[in-house]
Amino acid sequence: MSDTPVEQMSFEQAMKELEAVVGQLERGDVALDQSIALYERGAALKKRCEDELKRAEEKVAAITLDAEGAPTGTKPVEGL
């Protein structure tokens, strides 16, 4: 686990660490207390990734509007 606070991580950093956390939990080779800490860290990392994806989706949606706010024909990215 990284010492970097989750709220300071980039999407890529959070995703990489989340994958590592999930891997550790799936192996099941950690003590109960550590599993709980990993689960909590994983939940925070998941939220960080979701927040960053939402922010990216909003940026894409904003880019697809012209100066008057009318759609330019491009749709926002869906599923993010």
C-alpha cells in the first residue's frame, strides 16, 4: 500500500493501487485486521477513481457544447 493520501492520487495511481488491494484480498493471505484495512483503503480508492471519471465525463460534455451552449453534434462519453 502506498503512503500517498488517496485524495492526492491521480486516477492512474488510484487504479493501480486498487488493483493491488483487490489482488491481496482475493488471495486471502492477509490477517483479518489487515484485510479490513485493505478493504477500507480499497473503498476509498474506488471512490477516488469514480470521482475522477465523473470529472472527466463532465469535461468531455463541456467540450461538446459551442459558445452558446448548443450541442456541436458530438455526444458526451457514456458509461464513465
